[in-house]
Amino acid sequence: MPDTFGTFDAFDADVIVVGSGFGGAVAEARLAQAGSTVIVLERGRRWGPGDFPRDPRLAAGWLWRIGQGLYDIRWLKGMLAVQVAGWGGGSLAYANVFARPFDAAFSERWPAHLRRAGLDPYYDLAAHMLDVSPVGDDPRTGEPTPRTVLVEQLMALRGRPDATVRPNLAVTFGDPEVWRANRHGVPRRGCSFVGECVLGCNQGAKNSLDVTYLAVAEAHGARSITDAEVTAVTPVDGGYVVTARTPSDATVAPREWRAPRVVLAAGAVATTELLLRSRDVTGTLPHLSPLLGHSFSGNGDFLTLAELREERGDMTTGPTITSTTILDVPEGRGSVWYQVQDGAFPVALQELFGAIVPGRQVRRWWRRRFAGPDPRRMFTVLAMGHDSGEGTLRLDRSGKAVLSWRNRWQTHLIRSQRRVGPLLASLLDARLYNPVTWSLLRRTTTVHPLGGVPPGLDAATGVVDEVGEVHGYPGLFVVDGSVLPASTGVNPSATILAAAEQSLEAIIRRDGRPHWRAPEWPDVTSRVVPEDAASSFSAELRAVTSGGGVTFSERMVSSAPGLPRVTMQLTAVARSIDLFLADPTHTLAVEGTVDVEGHLVSAPAAGTLSLFADGSAQAMSYELHLHGDAGEPWRLSGSKTMSGRAPASVLRDLTTLRATVQREDGTGPALPVVLRIGRRDLLSLMGAVRGRGFTRARRARTTARFVAFFAGSTLRRVARARTSP
């Protein structure tokens, strides 16, 4: 039920909700469904299909500061925050991703009720409301987008195919020409795969809050007032007065509304800023916790722009994000967990940037360097992880929020995220560009600001309680991203929705309806969470590759007269140097080929190699399984034993393998063979030891650790031989 500024009776409503984003939309829908009269105050306007800007002029509706446009870009000094203004909040121009955090990557700051076990049912409820599903194929081609294929092929080649998934998206897929009502009665049509989700969906396929939760709220009588920016919240007898101005017309006098309860949901920056102003400037809420403004996070966001040097299809097609890759990789003395997503860089946005760059010569340079010969080769790489969450918002002299950011803890995260770009550049033959805010100012940009209103048991430990009620101010609640205690590490919209669903259920039950539940619960089903499988795979991969891996290749040939000539070429691999050194048998996996003259020809071989096993007399033990040309299984078993003490003898022992080749079932004779590493092959072997790891430093360190182990083990064997009788 849309409205403009008007006059209401005594208490104008049971509840006033400030903001219509991911937290506010849930509050409006659930309170209205529970029978409360609800007024919604939203500073932005209503946007519909066809309304979102595409004209490459800033005055065409792009910026909040110029004609109350779509984007509100805030320079917080310590960070650049990009927000959205409008009926539906950030959902109007987010990338639609519905992702659940990996619980094992959470910090201790996340209380039990906000962890996955407590929130998963509410994630399912929110997923039902937004009707999420994985990305489908492009309706124009019947194929996945080139960007999706590119990322999936790349990760398969890197041995991490299960680390990449197609995330759930709040998008309607299907026929892009046919309008159909969604489950909330609002017409939608299928995605047209133009890659403009983050500019606002002119197609009418985005399942944003205005056509889901907010449609439910208005259907149950919520009164929505746009063009109303709240400037103050003041306690009065039995409730609060909410004061708002009219952003589109500064000549209109501020208006006031009264209600016994107020829900603040204007977003992490705006909600925190409003409360700081109410405590420190106007003094209307003087007893707010001293922790107000603390625990601010940028969600570990890091953005890179990539331009392919060669044609590989249209990178701008599809929904904005079509794949998520989970990385759990070593960094420094520990490891970091984060996700990387591909992103369409819409041509309309490229044209906007090209138009606003000042100066003709500079504009030409921009277009030559950043637009390139084909703008459809451009895409973004968006990383998110767990930052320190130790930012503090405060007010500057003008009453605007600024950020004090202690991000030394985040150094490892940023360092690892920055390595993704060069890796992609090398593997994809692409040019990379970092935002100016990073390349010049070393300030990150976030599209996911979180925190500032931390929860706690009392005012000494937090600003709000576990359901979002402000300590010391009964009836005043906060239910947006500002109350999340730390970064989610993934796109946070789903977590904000789920936490708000949980809070609103508790708030309504506190209000005398102890068994109230959202009416949609009977239709809710458990959803597949693709990112969980990717996170588990990456965590297991990190564990089995702890410390980095090592590999080497060796070639041995038999030369003894009267014995079959055997040529053996093997590659040995230890996936984890930590596990290899901790293993008393010090075993590596080996594979290659074995040629046994007269019996086997180029038979594939796989098995194990044990180096200097604890308590073993052998220096090296080989156990290989072979398959001959006829498919019959064979086995090669042998060892290298150190008996000499002089350097020449030690070298001979370490390069001589005495083995037998026999059928696996034990039938037939065991063929004795003696294989040696020749001088040329020995030189190749010494240069073939390679470390494996995410960084050059880790590869070098792994190589050094393996060489030190081999040399140390050899010297200890020689020392024991010299002291034995």
C-alpha cells in the first residue's frame, strides 16, 4: 500500500520500520502478517523494470547524490562502501547470490544461534521466499555462459574441479518473453542473460525484495512511504518519534511519526550513523552502548578486473555471477579461507566509466587501456573472505560516518586474494586491473558493509541483545547487517535474511504470540547448499596438502648381462610435506611406465616409494603394480640398501635398485632385475625435485624441506654405518 507523507492518529502505527533492505523487508512482511500495523520509511524511490539507468551520464539516475539515483557511494576514509538506495534496498542491484557461510570458517565471535545449526531452517525459509535456484543455460544458446565454462575448465585443469560450484541465485529462469506471477502474485519473466544484474534488472527476472518480501508486507496492509530519509529517533512516553526529511525536496519541512516500536534496518553504515548521531550529536539516545560503531567489517571484499587478450566468447552474458570457487589455502604460517566469483562487467557500466573520465586525452587513454578492442572480453573477479572485523565507525565534524580500520590481521587474506589475479592472468592470458582505491590509496572497496551494532548480553558487551533489541531502549530494534558480529566470508544477503527471520519470529513471540510462525513454513523444503560441498572439498584438500607438496622424476635402466633389460620411468609425488615427514614410512605415491624385455612393453605402473623408513634397513623401498599388454597384473618389488661408507659407495647404493618382477598371483618365476640411475639421469633427477604450492615461496620452502630430509637421512645412515662393527 504505497503512500506519500501524511498524518496518522496518536500512535501512527504499531511499528515503524526504517529501511526496506534485507533486514527491513523481513521485518515489514512478518510484522504485517502477525497483525501489526506497519509504516515503512524508505529514503529511495521505487524502481521497476525499465526504470534502471543505462544512459552513460551520471545525471541519468546513477548516483544518490545526483538526483537520488540508484547508487550511494560512501568514502569512509578507511574504505569505500558502495550501497543502493530504493524500495528493496541492496537487492535492487546485488548479484542475486544466496550463499550460506561455511561454519568451520567462522570465528569465535559468532554465537551459537547465528551459526548454521541455528540458522539453517531460516535460510531455507528465506530461499523459499526468494525462490532461489542455480543458474541455468542461456536461453538464446541452450549452453552455459562462456564465463561459467571458462572458470570450470580452469579449475578442472588445476585439479580442483569440486572447489567450483554454480551458486543458488534469486533469479527467475525460463522463457524471457513470458510474464508469470511468482508465488507472491507479482509478474516475473525469465532471465535474458544480459549480465546487468548489478545495474538493476530491466528484464523483470530478479527476485528482489520489492517483488517478494515487500510485496507480502503490502498485501498484509503495511504502509510504505518512499522519499523519506530518517534523521532522528527520539523516545517519548510509551514509544518513539521518528523524524524524516524529504531527500528530493529540501524545502519540505521534516515530518514525524510515532509508534511504540521502531525497527532500524537502513544498512550497516546508515543505521550505525543514525544511532551515533542520536547518541553523540542530538542526544536523543544518550545511553547507547559505548561499543556502538565497533566490529565493522568489509566482508573481506577484494575486486579485480580482468581483460582476456584472446576471444573466448562473450564474458558479459549470463547473470552477473555464475560460479563460486572456494579456496582454503596456506598463507604465512597458517591458512586463509575465501571464495572467488566471476562477474559480468556490463557494457553499460564500461560506457559510463568511459564517459565520466575527465579530459579528452585521459578519456582516450582510459578507453584504449580499459575498454580494449572488445569490451565483451572483460569480466570481474570478486573475492570475499574473513577480514579482521575490527573497524570502528565514528562521526566526523559534519556528522558523517568515517572508518578507523585496523586491518593488519587482514594482510594474509589480501595477499592471498591478490595472488588469484596474477594466476588467472597467466592461465587465461589476461590483463588485470585493480581499482584506483587500492592501487593508489591501498584502501579496499566493499559492497557488503557489515557490523557497527554488535550484539551482546548487556550494554557493556554489545549494543543489542540476541534478537536485536537495543539495550536500555525497550521497543527499539536493529535487524540489518549491522548486527552481524563479523564477516560472513560469502555474499551476506542470505545470512542477513535468515538472521532477520529468526529475530522477527522471536520478537513477535515476545509480544504475546508465543507460538507464532511465518505462514509459509508448511511449504518450505530443505535446499541443496552447493557451497558446502566446495568448502568441504577445499578444507580436505588443504589438509592433505599441508605444507605444500613435492615431486620428482627418475629414470632407471638395468644393464646386468643375463638378466632381462628393464627400463623404468617414474614420477613420485608427496601431496603434503608435513604429512610425508610425520609419516614413519615416509611414503610417496609413484606412477609411470616399466618396460621388461620379453615380458612387458611400456606397461603403466603405479604404487609407492618409501624413503628412509624409520627402523628399516632399506634406504628406499619400491612396490609397483603393472599391467601388461594382455591386461595381466604384475608386481615389481625392490629396494635400495646402503652398505658402503665412502662417498662413492653411498652414491652407488642410492642409485642401484635390486628388484623382482612377478605376476600378482604369484604364479610363474620371479624375474630378478638390477636397475641403475646413470650419470645423465642422475643430473636430471637432481634438477627435477619440485615443490608444489600456491606461492613461489611455499614451493621453494617445500623443496628445501624435502632436500634437507633426504640429505639428513643419508648422512645419518652413513654415520651409523661408520660406527657399526
